[in-house]
Amino acid sequence: MTEAKYTIILVRHGQSQWNRSDKFCGWKDVHLSTEGARQAEYSGRLIRESGIIPTVLHTSRLTRSCQTGNIILEQLNRQYIDIYRSWRLNERHYGALQGRFKSDVLKEVGKEKYMEWRRAYEGCPPLLEEADHDDRYKDVDQSELPRGESLKMVLERFLPYVNGVLIPLLEKDPSEIPLLSVHGSIVRALLKHWFSISDEDISGLNIPNAIPLVITLDKNFRPIGEYRYLDPQSAYVEANKVAHQGFGQT
């Protein structure tokens, strides 16, 4: 049997205000809804009950990611642990779709193009005319800031963080248990990378809000077994809701 070496917890942020209203969010800085904060509290309780307690937190620079991570740490009474925040962990940039209702985009372009933009590995939405010049990215080379991204582009943006920050920290101290409080596209990209999910199959992978999942890796950073949600039943129900976004009630 392959010996487990590293443990990582991934969680998509709780419901945001734009998740609730079914808008494309991307790099727009939207806060958690009241329900999203409640979901984050539940996520923290799930982690506490699992006994897999994080020792370091990684978030994006978007508020909903930071809020979720902070609420989880409060539930765990671990507000003192180190926190890393990076633009490379930001949600996928949805370009000119950001701020638009998903149902409106679906009606405008039809199901095939809508699903290509939302879920195809190389499906890239229409680009913004210029990149986001938000002050939180003033330390980032402007040429690196996206104007719209496919999931493939998200993975290319994200991997330097995995290889340059996450893995070196684990190699330095294998007892570390990182918690990544991030976004649906970041979780999808990381699962595709580590579990070799095909370009076709990744289009059917939907990530629920605020249900933590655990990955175990061997010494070579290869996954041992499958990833597992700490509440599989709720994860299935909530992921199904994500799959039907833009299509109205199901």
C-alpha cells in the first residue's frame, strides 16, 4: 500500500450575493450572502468533526474567498495560523460576462455556446477590452492580468502557485495541512491536474459551495485513492444545483 504523505483540504467559498442572484461573478469582488456565511460556518464544523485540522490557510484576493476562510478558522479557533493570499487563486475571469445574469446569456447565445463558455475546458468567454486595474493587483505585472479565461487558462495561471508555493511549503514540513478556501474553477482545475480528468469529463464536474473535500498525496505528490467530500450527500445535491445555473428552477 502506498504511504500517505500529504493532506490538503479544498473548499469553494460559501454562496456569494451573485451566486444567489445567478450572475456571472469571476473577478468581481462580491461578498458572501447571509446563507453563504452560514454555509462557511457549517464547513468549519465539518472540518472540526473530521479531525483534519488545517495549519495554514490559502485564499484568493477576492473577499468571498477571504470571508469563507476566516469564518472557517473562527469555527476551528485557529485564527492565528499563517495565511497566504494570491491573485493566482482568484476565480476564473469571465470577461464580458461578468455581472450579467446567466439566464440572460443563455437566452442570448443558446445552450451550446452557453455551456461552452461555462464548462468546456478551452471555452473562453468574450474578453473585456482591458484588464482589471483594481488596487489589489498593483503588484502584478499588468500583462499577466486576464481579460477573460477558459479553465485551461485558469490552470496555467494557478499551477505556478501550486509548484512555487504550495508544494515547497509541504516539502519543508510534511505535517502541514493546508486549507485552500478558493473558487469553483480553482478546485476544478486542481482536481483535473492531480486526478488526470479528461478535457471532456471536466465539463461535467461541478463544485458545491462550502463543502470541504480532502485530497491525500504520496511523497511524489500523486493522489492516493479518490478525493472525498466531508458531506458527500450535501455535495451531490449542491453540485447538481450548480450544474443547472441559468436554466431556472429544477
